[in-house]
Amino acid sequence: MRSSGRNSNRNYRGAGNSRDDRQRRAGRPRPEERRYDVGTGGKPGKPKGPGNNPKTGAKTGAKGGGRKQRSAPARPREYEAQLEERNRARHSKPPVKLPKTFGEPEGERLQKVLARAGMGSRRACEELVDQRRVEVNGRIVTEQGLRVDPEKDEIKVDGLTIATQSYLFFALNKPVGVVSSMEDPEGRPCLGDYVQNRETRLFHVGRLDTETEGLILLTNHGELAHRLTHPRYGVRKTYLAAIQGPIPRDLGKRLKEGVKLEDGYARADHFKVVENTGKNYLVEVSLHEGRKHIVRRMLAEAGFPVDKLVRTRFGPIALGDQKSGWLRRLTNTEVGMLMKEVGL
């Protein structure tokens, strides 16, 4: 009975048959033969899809043929994060600083800085250098082409520091008898006598006759001064003129239509009578031209010589109740209006 029991356990189908044993083992492949389909949704040890040979990975379906490519295992998230950080560090490196021989030269040309500060054209500024009137950081410049840093270097012309970044704006009520220049070789009173800050070079915007009083602007902003006086920008100036009457009603119309002078026609933009006492008239004339003695010449040509002339407005800046000989600093609002007037 014992032997029959043992024989019954051994006599299963295919027992002792090496071919059947291999087939039976095919359901449980050796460890080195196991496949893990990572990322495909399959279970370890079980290839996904019908007709796949677990040993060779070859398809045995109707279509047959070709070996199946094994998919690469997914990379850990920590490794992906390291790669991303490495790429970011590679592309966020500061630019390589090339030697001066390969990059652009540092700083600006001295004559360009001088011209921007209102010292004249670039050619005129080159002549200042040739005349040894310019010094940078305490040393006189003797050669052209020097490059400077306007924010760091101290630049002087004739001993006065030019303003390259910080700008100053003043309004002066020029008295009668004062020359419209910062210095006068004949020793006459000039605009420079009214400027207290002589460490920075200032220059006047436009001119007024010696016998004309009123508003004149002083600044170290070269581009602004240039535009305020250039006819292309048409900045209007307003004057009060004292004349003797009676005056005809069509005087304003004649001035607006144009008065012929020796250097061409001159036209007023606005005219009105402000005050009349007997034969004494106070009239207001506005125009955008800036020729010499233009208001006096226009009224004299029309038959009314000027006894007294005062400029009361320059663009958006009004003289107001500012006393004769007084100097005041323009407010930020007034400076902004001047800039807007000329498109700066």
C-alpha cells in the first residue's frame, strides 16, 4: 500500500518526462530570466499582452516576427530634480567678462560729455581740450579721445565743475542795466553776479537787452536750454511794453499779420491792451521768435516806440510777483512743464 501511494503521487501526467518538466518550469522562470515591465502597468514576473514568451520576449501571435525592445526603467524623482538644478545653474551663470581689447571700451568720450553738459558743440569742446582748459580728477587733459565716467569722475572747465547728472534750474528777474552774460570783460553788471553757487557752471537761456528787464532762466541742462531757444520748438515768450498812444484798433491785427523788418517779417502770436491812462498804454505782446530786439523793432516799425519793456513769461514759467534782482529755484513741477514743452 505504501509503495502504491508513492507510485500514485509520482505517476502524474508527464512525471519523469524531462520535456514536460521544462514546460512546467516555464510558468516559474528562474530569477535571472524574470522580466519586470516597469511603467507599463504589468505585474512583476508577468509580461503584459498575449503571445509574449517570458524567456525570450518574442511575440508568438499570428503576426509573429521581431524581438520586443525592453523599456528603460523610470528614473527616480530625486535624480530628475538634480538634472533640472544642474541645467538651471548652467544657464544662469553670469556673462563672462571679456578683456578690454575684445569688449567695448569703458566710459564716454570727454567731448561728448562736455557737449551734453552745455559747453558747446563737440568740435568746440575739442578746442577746449586743445586750449588745456579742461581737467579730469585734478589733471589737465592734453590729448583728445579720453574716456570718462560722468558719475564718478570730476570734470572741470576753467576751474568750474560741470554738471553731468545733477541739474539746476533758476529763474531770475533781470534788472535794467544788467548784461545777459555770465561774465563781462568790461566789468559791467552781469547775470553771474546774481548766482551764489559758483562751484557749478550755469548758463542763461536766451538773452534780454541791457535795457530790458524781466524773466530769464539759468540752468546747466544743455539740451533743455538748446530746445527752449531753438525756433523749431516754438516756445512762446510774453512781454509787457509801455508805449505812447493813441493807438489804432487794428494794431494787434497788423502785428499778427506780420511786420516787415530788415531781416524779414516778424509776426506776433498774441496782442492786447492791458492798461490805458491818457496817452500811456501798457500792451502785452506774445511771440515765439527770438531775434535781437524783436519786440522793440516790431512796435517801432508800426509807429510806437517802446519806453519800457519787461518779459513776464517764458513758456510755462511766469514772472509773477518776483522782485527785480531776485533769483529763485524752479520747482519740480515747473521743471516738468519746461521738459514737456520741448518734448524731453
